[in-house]
Amino acid sequence: MQGNGWGKIFRLTSFGESHGAGIGGVIEGCPPGLEIDLDFVQAELARRKPGQSRITTPRKEDDAIEFLSGIHQGRSLGTPIGFLIRNQDQKSKDYDHIKDVYRPSHADFTYDQKYGLRDHRGGGRSSARETAARVAAGAIAKLALARLGVKVWAYVSQVGTLALDKPYAELDPALVESNIVRCPEPETAERMIRLIEQARAKGDTLGGIITGVATGVPAGLGEPVFDKLHADLGKAMLSINAVKGFEYGSGFAGSSLFGSEHNDAFVMGPDGRVGTATNHSGGIQGGISNGQDIYFRVAFKPIATLMRKQESLGPDGLPTTILPKGRHDPCVLPRAVPIVEAMAAMTLLDHYLMNLARF
Amino acid sequence: MQGNGWGKIFRLTSFGESHGAGIGGVIEGCPPGLEIDLDFVQAELARRKPGQSRITTPRKEDDAIEFLSGIHQGRSLGTPIGFLIRNQDQKSKDYDHIKDVYRPSHADFTYDQKYGLRDHRGGGRSSARETAARVAAGAIAKLALARLGVKVWAYVSQVGTLALDKPYAELDPALVESNIVRCPEPETAERMIRLIEQARAKGDTLGGIITGVATGVPAGLGEPVFDKLHADLGKAMLSINAVKGFEYGSGFAGSSLFGSEHNDAFVMGPDGRVGTATNHSGGIQGGISNGQDIYFRVAFKPIATLMRKQESLGPDGLPTTILPKGRHDPCVLPRAVPIVEAMAAMTLLDHYLMNLARF
Amino acid sequence: MQGNGWGKIFRLTSFGESHGAGIGGVIEGCPPGLEIDLDFVQAELARRKPGQSRITTPRKEDDAIEFLSGIHQGRSLGTPIGFLIRNQDQKSKDYDHIKDVYRPSHADFTYDQKYGLRDHRGGGRSSARETAARVAAGAIAKLALARLGVKVWAYVSQVGTLALDKPYAELDPALVESNIVRCPEPETAERMIRLIEQARAKGDTLGGIITGVATGVPAGLGEPVFDKLHADLGKAMLSINAVKGFEYGSGFAGSSLFGSEHNDAFVMGPDGRVGTATNHSGGIQGGISNGQDIYFRVAFKPIATLMRKQESLGPDGLPTTILPKGRHDPCVLPRAVPIVEAMAAMTLLDHYLMNLARF
Amino acid sequence: MQGNGWGKIFRLTSFGESHGAGIGGVIEGCPPGLEIDLDFVQAELARRKPGQSRITTPRKEDDAIEFLSGIHQGRSLGTPIGFLIRNQDQKSKDYDHIKDVYRPSHADFTYDQKYGLRDHRGGGRSSARETAARVAAGAIAKLALARLGVKVWAYVSQVGTLALDKPYAELDPALVESNIVRCPEPETAERMIRLIEQARAKGDTLGGIITGVATGVPAGLGEPVFDKLHADLGKAMLSINAVKGFEYGSGFAGSSLFGSEHNDAFVMGPDGRVGTATNHSGGIQGGISNGQDIYFRVAFKPIATLMRKQESLGPDGLPTTILPKGRHDPCVLPRAVPIVEAMAAMTLLDHYLMNLARF
């Protein structure tokens, strides 16, 4: 109800501040009897964790997950899965300097306006550290989707103004993890890494775009009219820290086409199933999956925390100066890839389960 | 639950097929004692209705609304507001030819896949006629927001490749209704109208972009972490027929900026309230409104129904040909402006009410 | 969210005041392709309607239902089913005398306290007329349950102090409709009818108890821990006007037994399925159905509207006198039987559908 | 959605099996800035914990709670409050004997039917140990209600056939904790204790009734028509393990009264506020609180686990014998008092907050 949950059937309710005891959540609706590969879950968390490479924050968090319930002898019980990821490498003192100042383009001011108080250390609840819970639940969702033949993957397709201009279908998912920026085109990846290193050297930050893909999604998922599949995918992505935009299929570019160019003609596939000749629809028509690949793009703004001096105001309304001391990412994109995948996986599994609730 | 409702406190549950008895809904959570200006509600519906100008479908629907409950002596009772808009100008025979064919990029195929049957006439539940219920509920939401000093407006900012390249702040909301395409820049509006007429002459269709704006929104609205204000606005827009993308504030373009360019410095406003020097944030930080203007852009694909011959498949999987006989819009944008406003108004009011649920 | 809906998957959202345009609702989650027997729905409404016998209010309402959507060629589409039952026999003037007085044990005072205004005519939203929407939706639920082999029935088991002391299993469901009080034991029924007539002659009213039964419910329905099947059945019943208590299985009496008396031993049934020797559990163990009959009892208070003079207060806090002029039931029980059945049917179907949402 | 949550605004989502890592939950919607008295929370848990007296199970659990988020410097942040109560005194081996047998009137059979597998140790998710999470969240709710002047209390009013026949208004809440059975009438309490000891000596168990009371509840809480205040209170109570019935105000007994006896006349109170001369309504009219005391009764069945031999069936359908070895309560009532209070407190606070969501 109040913003801490995602999904209706497969549902994550999350909790946690960046400098409290930990981050965690409760997963409801996981199908019973599912083998829970704990190593896989931990590996997914490792893809998101800080300190994983030279282009992420040097802050170290193992992000070791402890499952508290809902799993017995390696299999899900159908009961809620509670889990906890304790915070470790907290240098709360690093944040004393922002106790009395609103960091530009951060949530300090708005949390104060909404709640009347806030945990200023590391951004508290507004910290992207919260997304660890999403990745954990998303890993469980991926395990369930694997049994259904659904695969979700994502990659960095743009950093700053440097864009990879190949469509997803020409890329090899296996290459995403071949480099630290998570772009499946090695040469572009190298250039992106250099760009990020340059920005960091200047104490500046970069935004970019992540492309997400889901294959093997059966036709029929999505609930008209308000819970269209792409509407839920869009909300899922927009709920991730720093996201400013979402488009699927032909997206914004598609609005410049004529209908005669944009329409996807139905064709009979070699497998005897109805398919489409093109896929401007992005695998979704009328809010319901049509069995084709689903693909979408997510725009991230540059991170607000600069490693340079900025002017701002304090809660008292008086001007002040900030010079961040914490350890921060110059570009959130590489670590956001598993988050995008996790939100997509949870959303697709939730819609799959919802679609079963008929006879 | 199953996709027919929008909002948590202020909530619309809608029903209706394009060729059934009518379209309608139930509005819950309308604050009690609100004066319901029925003429205003009807006027909003008139902005969406077909046949309103020479660039919309010639289909005629009065879209006369009947309120069935929840209003007594001109004021809301706090109880659910039921309403009904009867369908009138139905030429169901016009749709006999699509009973046995899947129209490209329509929802015919996916509805069949999901439900096993469908009302083929006029698209049934997948018809944009469903949005009349949204506009009705949105009009009530606007009346409530007016009491709070919140104003929502939208306009067509692009048709096909023809874009209005002025920011919203330089435009006059009063001019939106000065022309039939709903672009507040008269000269561009004229060019858009001509473009639409040319497309129609060729039996083709056009997409475009609508920009939405909300002013007077108090700081503090939005529920972290999954129900961020912009995430709900995004889902609201993506749930509208034909929408392919959503961005707010700096949006996709913002992902190319450096953080040092993108950050909005806090400044003390002349009214003694904290404001920002720029507004790349689009009035939302950390998912919570900061008191600045909220603005966003919504991408619409070109309408799928062409007035020309198309090849397709039928439910039997065999090739067939379609030549539409119905009456259709060449460009949905002008009629979608009140829909965008309605969804934004409902979303903002809902978040306003949710934010009251604390002490 | 705000109290006008029932169910999660199969969900009714209702609207309507007793003296407004009508009563109606939206049914979501009805399985697609279900044959909708309109005569059956209307017949169920006839069991609830006023004026059906000499022991109910003489007010006349046909309660003719109009379906507005979601049904095509006699079958459900899977899309929301909107419906409307127009109010007809409104003598709103009959209620002018209660505009400025709070009727004892009615909702006049509490609605004023909550909303600041109310539609005083006939009780407005607090009128039991609202339950017509429940019966309509319950009829649809019964049609769906019939396909699953689940049968729901109820009967009047007590009026005032006159109780039928046979267990449900010794009664014949076919006899419920054999008399106007809906007690399947003809002799007791006669005595109940006389009791009601005597109370009416004195301008007084009677309460009583309705017993509900569900047979054929498969094992496995119910969602631990908060949405136990009996917890939802209990809320369903307690939400009906005038209900003061709910018990299932052994109920209140069971709390006086020893565990050694109360436990239901598991036995192998003749059909090779696990059953129980006794059924103190009322067909539900740990909140989940066990395949045995579900049975429960619902306590109704005597109706608050007396046809005699009562002292009360007005909104101004000053003493005043009421002498009702409307047309009222001396005992709500006979008309409440289909309401109890409807709420039980909706609840069971909803849980059945929820239980499908796993793999 | 799937039964692990309670409340809409103030919402607990719980997790945990009796023999897993622990029991815990996430509390959403706690008003920000509330002082969280951790000692009070722990004291409430102590009222529920096993091993607290000679008439409860000798099993020892400290039920030490760890708060994981949502509290900073002793005050609630408005963000979700995660908490964990680790399981300690687990003798899982004690349950090996029930791995392959369905205990009569337990949830073993139904969990197997629903999920296809279960954690048999200690009942897993169906164990009443789950209610520790309710008591923790209820304690937070009580702290919030205290700021509003609302007080919730409960007591054991019947054990087996031994009933305390004084109305709540003649009892002293301060005496509830004066004895180990939690009956505020010392003499009756002694007799109840003896009764429980006798039952235990025979390896048998007892049920009973708990009466709950809420004072200081403002008029206006409750959401017509499905979420009537007493309907939610009823579901809250029915969701507690072993509960078989719920009644409020005059309850089942009220159904035997005439309307002329049952109606509560409105009177002007000495404080200038509208009150009622009697309170058969139990403080709720039309589903909305009227400012009078709310009171209700909850029926508990005798606990199913007997310390004597019972016949039953195994998952293989073959007859078998059980002789429990675990440590169990002979009567759940004394430990259930804080659970009843917790569920009532959460429900009232939730409705209070929901009622704020209007203007």
C-alpha cells in the first residue's frame, strides 16, 4: 500500500536503510516446491554490490544474504520467504557533513518535507542500497521463470553520449558479464569504461541507458486496462533510483513513424505458431504479451553525488557548501543491470501467476 | 486486482466494451462534500469524444454521462460514485469483416490468446473508447485538485516528425483549446493539422508526443520506494492505449548530461520557500514531489487501423486480407490530451490523499 | 480500498444509495467463457427483493438487473461485468421526517460523523438495499462454482428465541424455498412466520440466525496466515447489514469442549480420499479447506426501524421523537438468506481462483 | 495478497516458520516521528512467549526482538520497520514422529494438500509461533493509539465451561496481569488455573473465550460497506490460530431480543457529546464507530495437540498412531490475550489512518 511492495501474487515487501541494521524483505507467492539455488541468488547480488570493479564505488559490502523462512531442504514451501542482508561497511561519520544540508537533486529535502525527519546517513531509505532486496527477490523470480522457459537479460546500451547502436538481437547475452561495464560489445565497453574513468577523475558523474530483453514469454500475460504488461514493466523500471524514462518496442522513435511503417504484420512461424514479421510492438499488443520478444529501454540520469564542491541550502534555509566525503559511483549503470533484470523478472512472473487465476 | 482499477484511495474501477451497452465505472475515495460541477465533467468528455473536429473520426457519440450514486444535492457524499456513458453510434456490422481476422498491431490476437474468446466489435474492451471512463473520473479529480490549488494541463507537442520545440514554460495553457489539434502554438498547430489531413488522405496514420504539466503540487507526495510519484505517473500514462514511452523532467535526454550539468541547485524562493534554480528533476526527487512544476512527455505510436488494405492471418492461421470499414482517427493525439490530463489528475489526487494518512 | 469492494481475484466493487438512481457494481475476475444464465441471476435477486411475501416490507422493487458489459453472446468475456439495478419504488418523502433526527441504532449519526453529510433518504448507502449488488455478483459466482461442483446454501435456523435444533446435515436444501421464511423444516417455519407476524403487529422487530453450508469444496483453499478461509468467510458475513456474530464448525459451543472431544479423527473415505470421522473443524483446518463440508452460523440483530414512537436526538443535539413512515421489514432473516449465500459463494470462488495462481 | 499481510495503511507483512531461522515482519505505514519504546514492545512479547508460567508450555523462547530498519534515534522514520525474532529453543527432533502422520485437527493435511510439501517441524508456518510477529506490530500500534487516547485491552472470560459472568465494564483492566491466566477477577482466575492444571494432568486441552475492549475510539472509523469496522475486527480475530467464532456488542445473544429491547437510544452526554443510553451496538453502527466503547468476544477451540495417544492417517493413507513428544500448552487462552489486543490495535489504527485520507 505505502510504496514498499511490488507485485500482486509474487510480491516483494522490502525494508531497510543504508546505514541501519540491514536491508531485507518478504517474498510472497513464490510457487511451492521450487529449488532455490542459493549460490545463484548470491551471485546475482554480487553483480549489484559495491566495490565490484574499478569503475564502481570502492565501498565494500559483501551483501551476504540470509534466508529466514519459506525454504526447507532447499525448496520453497509456498510460505513467505523472509531474508536479510546486513549492512557492513558503514562509515556513518562520512555523512555527518550532510546532516544539515540538502544535497542537490537528492531526496534529502523531499524526505524532510514528507516525514518531518530522516535518517541522513547514506541517504537512508532513499539510498540505492535498497535495491539489493530487489535483486534478491528478482533472483528467486528468475529461478521460477527458468522453469517456464522465460529468460530475462539486460545490458548497458549507452553511457553519457556514447551509445551502442546495434539492436539487441545482434548482441550476445553471454558477453554482458565479459566486462565491468556490462555492455555486450567489447569495443564499445572499453570506450564506456574510459568515459566513466574520465568523469570520475573530474569528480563528475554520468548517466546512460540500459536495454532490457525478455525471451520465451508466452502470449497472454498482462491485465487490461490499467495493468497492461508494459505499464507494469514501466512502473517497475521507473521505481529504480535515478530512472527518468522508459520506452518499449519502437518507443519514442516509433511516434515519428507512419502507421503503415509501424504495424507488425502477422505471419505463420515455422513452428506453426502465429508470429509477427517485425516487432515494433515490443512483444506486447493491447497490453498483453503476444509471444514475441519483449524489449525496452530505461534512461538513468547522472548520479547526483559529485565529488566536488556544490552550493546548497540547509534545513534552516541558509546557504551552505557541500563537499562529499562518502564513497560513490561515478556511473550507476553497470550496477543497475541486475536491478533492471530483477524488476523485469518479478513483473513477468507476477503476471504469469495472475494469468493462472482463471479456469 | 485484475487491471480494471486505478488508484488506492481515490480509485476508479472501470467497465465497458465499445459495442456493448456502455462504458462506466465506480469512483471510490472522492472526498465528501465536494461540489460536483456536472457541466465541467461533460465538457471534459466532449474534449475526448469522437466526431469533435475534422481531424478525428466522424463517428458520433454524445458521451452523455449519467451519475448513478454518490452525489446528493450537487455534492459528493464520500460514498462510491457510479456512472454510465451509454454507447450510441454503434455500427457493429462495420466490424463483421474483422471477426475472423487478427488486425496487425491490434489486440485481437492477444485477447484471443488470453481469454479464449473476444468481443470483436470495435475492439471490445481493448477499444480506446474505454478511456471515456478515465476522463470522467479525471474530471472529478480535477475538481478536487482545484480546491488544493493544483492544476493539470497537457498539449500535443509532436505529431509524426513535426515537433514543437519550446519548453512548456514558454507556452500559454489557455491556447491549448484554441485549435483542434490541441497544440498551444497556433502556427505549429496549423502545420500539425495539415500533416494529419495528408496522412488521412493516404489512409495512413500518425503518432506523436503529448507533454503534461502539473503546477501547484505541494512537496511530499509520492511513496518510496516502489510507488514513487513518477513511477505511478509513468504507469498511468503507459496504461493509455497506443502509448509506447514515458519520461519526466530531463528524461532520456538527461541521461546524456554530466551530473554537474544535471543537478538542480536549491535556492531560497522569493516566497521564503525552498526551490530549485533549474528543474531537471521535473518536480520530483527520490520519488517525492519537491514543490516545483511536474512535467513529463508521453509517446504515442501511430494508430494501427489503416484505411487501406493489409495482409494478415485469421484465428485459423490462414492468410487473409483486411480493408477496414469502420470510422477511425488518423491521429489519436488531439483526443488523447484530456486522457493524459485525467490520468495525471487521478494519480496526483490519489497520492495527495495517501499522504494524509499519517499523523 | 475504501470498503466498496469484496474479493481479490473475483472482485465486486459496488455502488449505490437506496434513493439515488440505482444500485450496481463491477465484477472483475469472472472466468472467461462462462455461460451467464440471466434468468438465474434475476431469480436470485427475486429471493432478496422487498415485497416478496407477507412477512417482508410491502415496498415494491422489481430489482430488474441490466448487464452493461463483460458478457457477449451469453458468455463472460473475462473483462469486467458492469451491472445496474435501477431504484423504482422510492417514496423519498417518507423519509423527510428523519432528515433532522438520528434514528436509534441506525447509521445516521455515524455517517454524519464520518462524512459530514449524508443522503438521509432510506438510509442512503447504509441501506440494506446495497446488498442487491452482492446477490447479483453472488449469482455469477454460483454459476462458476457449479462448474467446479461446489454448492452453497443457507437457511433461517433461528428467529428471535425460536431455534431449529437439527444439524444442517439432517435438513433438505430443497425445502428452503418451500416457505416464505426460508427454514427447511416446514413446521418450525410456520412457527417462525407466526412469530414474525406477531412482532409486526406490535410494531416491533426480530433478529435471528442463518446457517450457511458449502459442499464440494476441494481441499486446499484459504491463504495462511491472515486470509484464512474462515476469516474471509467471517468478514464476508460480518459485512452484511445487521450481523453481530459469526461462528464456523463447532463455534462458540466448541470452546467448552475438551480437545479429546473436539478433535476430528482422520479416516480413509470409501472414495479413497482422506476424510474426517467428525467435523467440528467445519471443513477448515489451519485456515485451509480440508474437503469436508463447510458450515457456519451468522447472528442478525433485530432491525432497528420500529413502527412505533421512539425518542432520539437530532444533529443539533436536541431531543426529538421519531415515528417511522417508511415501509420496513419486521425481520430481515428471510431476505438475508440469499445474501449469506452470495457472500459465501463470492468468497469461495475468490479463494479457488487465488489458489490457482501457482505452478 | 496471499494472506501474509494485515492492514491497508498500517500494514504488517509477516514471515516465519516455528523451526526455521525465525519469525519476523515488515510494518508499513507507522506514522513518522513516533517514539518507539523498545522495552514496551519486548514486554508485550513476554506476555505471549512460551514458558511464562506453570500453565503454559515449558518450551523456552526469549522472543528477543531485533528491529532492522525504520527507527532512528528512538523514533519511527515513516519508512518500513523490519524486525526479526530468532527461534531459539527448537527441538526439531521432537517432531520427527509427525513427519509421516497427519495430526488430527491440525493443518498438516491441508498444507500438504495446498502446497504439496510442508515443514513438519513444530507446525511450520501454521504454528501459533507466527503470532509473535502480530504482537510485535500490535505493540507499535498501541504506542500510536496511545497518542490518540485509544486504549485496547482483553482478558480471558471463559475457560472450558467456566465463565466469568460480569460485563467488562465492571472489571478492572489493571487486574488482567495480576494472575497467570489473565482473568481480571482473581477468584475466577484461580478456578480457571485449577481447571487448566487438571486438563493437563490428563493430557487433555481446553478452549475458552477472550473478551476484547477498546475505549476512546473516536466516532467515524470504519469503511462501508465491505470494510465495516466490526467486519475487519472479526476477520482480525478469526485469523488467530484456534479461533472459531466472533461476536461484538450484543452478539449472538442479541439475535434473541426484540428491536424495542435492542435499540440504543441516543442521549446527550455530560460532555456535550452525543452518546447512547445502552450499548448493544458495541460502539459500532452501520460499520462505523460511534464513539462508545467497542467490545467483542472471541471463541477459541481446545488445542488440537493432546499429550495422549491418538489414531490417525499418514500421507500414504495408512492408519498410524501419534503420541506427541513436543512441549505444548494445555490451554492457549492466557497467551492469546496479547494476540487479541495486538490484532485489535492494528485494526483500529489502520482504520484511523484510512479515515484521515480525505479532506
